Amino acid sequence: MGVRESSGGLSFTLGDGKFAGFHVDLCERVLADIRNSWACPR
């Protein structure tokens, strides 16, 4: 998953290579649903 530093309102850096924001939350939820439906380990 990637983020753009120029998309401040939708995603932002927390430092140490960690990101947060709407797009990050959305992607994490989609990935969690895919993992659950495919029974993949985290």
C-alpha cells in the first residue's frame, strides 16, 4: 500500500514510516476483508 505525502487531508505520515488517515483506514479494511475471505494469515 502506498500513500502520497501531498494528500494531507486524506492520508498523512506519523513518522517512522507509519501513515494514517481516511485512505489508509479504507485500504486496511479492504485488505482485512480479503484476508478473511481467503483465510490468509496476517
